[in-house]
Amino acid sequence: MKCADFHYHRPQSMEEALRLLNDTDEACVLAGGQSLVPLMNFRLATPKNLIDLNLIPELNHMAQVGQSIHIGAMTRQRSLEYSPLIREHLPVLQSALIQVGHRQTRNRGTIGGSLCHLDPSAELVAICALTDAVMHSLSLQGRRQIPASDWAIGLMTTALQPGEILEYIAIPIDAPSHGHAYIEYARRHGDFAIVAVGTRLWLDHNERIAKASIVLSGISSGPVRLKNAEVALIGATGSQSTWQAAAELAQQTPAMQDEQITAEYRQHLARVLSYRSLESAHQMALRTKRASA
């Protein structure tokens, strides 16, 4: 199929883009186009005005600011995948990125486009939830900060208000000497995951778990942080029973279902992948801690 007719705009500044978004009817912004263009071709999205953000330089950047990494919304996924800054300070992000689509889609896909499309299985959305990222949006009325925990408000629906554009994402830098893992299950490489689990673990001087963060994706309309399991893990040793207990909590997470995947199967995957992710993150945390001792 072919997309419906629309008016195409190429603003060269944020001010111009915001005014177009505010002054035109049924407007939609275009980032990398890897999600929006297929929707338009199938006429599942029919904007009358398409506002292309690719010529706005201030949306494409990546830098350390204090104890956070600021990433412009139009930063290509491929740039993040090969960034030394991300490799050093946010390695879990790169672990997830290599599982995003294929090289060709990562060449064009942007972090902001993925966050705003908000597919339930999107890796970058899950990583932002895992790392307590903060989204910074901009409108003609000013700037607004949206914590990752408040970003998803429904199926493929973000907390962005009409007239707002995602400007950049601030992700806290990972503390040193930690372990991480991002494991997903998909029908084939490059497909959206049915369920994925991201984990980060920090160990104390006795090699007990001092801090944990765990996120599930694909199981609900947005990423789910396993706060109960994170709290239960504090002070625990890395053992089979520890991972089993946390995995059972993951399995209890309410899950959506569709014509192809049942809720029970998604919950089963949540349990299995949580166990594997925790075990893998713990092994990395041990190696990192002992190497720095």
C-alpha cells in the first residue's frame, strides 16, 4: 500500500518545528522513520502534516553532563551502539542496542523515535526504565521533565502533551563495579521480543547484593520495573535459590495476551529470562569487583 496524501515540512530549528506542530492540523513529527513510515504505508497513521526533524542539529548530540549522559532525541541508534562514551558509562544500553532490529534499521532509527513510538517490546524504552532516565520535552510554553516511570501511559501512548517534542534524554551514569545483562526472546533475530528482561546488580565488600534494578518488557503496554524483587535481592548472595525467588516474582507480573501469545506464556518467559538475566549480571558483577580489588 501507499501512504495517504500529506504536507511535508523540513524545519531547521526547534522553534520552527514547534511552531509548525502548533499551527498545523493533524501534524506528526518524523524522526528515523523506521516505525512511522510503515504505519503510514499501511494507512494505520494518516497525518495531514509531516514534520521532519532531521535537519535540526541541536537534536543530535551526546555528552556527559555531570553524572548523566545527555542524548539528543535524533541521535542514531548506530551512533550509540559504537559510542566510547556509552561503552564506558552505560554498557547495558549497548547490550540492548545490538538486539534492536538490524544494522540497516539502526543506521536510521533514533533513540527518540523509539521512545515516542513506544512499542511494548522496545529495547530502548526498557533501558530508560531500567536506568531511571529522564525525558526532557520542549514546547512553545517551555521545557518539561518526564521520569521514565511516568513515560508510558498506555499502549503506544507516551506522556508527551500536544505541541511537545522530545528534546533529549538524561540517563544517570552507571556506578562502577556492577554487572548487567539484557536478554530477550524473539521468534527470530531482528523481530520485536515477545518478552525481554534487563538487569543491573551492584555488590558490597562481602559480595552480597547492595543494589539491584530489573525491568520486564513485552509483558505489558510499557516496561515494568520489578520493585518487589529489587528490594528482596538486597543483602542476598548469588545463589540458585536467590534467582529462583526473584524469577517467581517476575512470573507473577500481570501479562497481556493477543491472538498469538497467551498471558501465561509471557509470564513463563518472564520467569525463565529473569533467572538467566540475574545469573549473568551477577557473574559479571563478581568478575568486575574481583578485577578491581
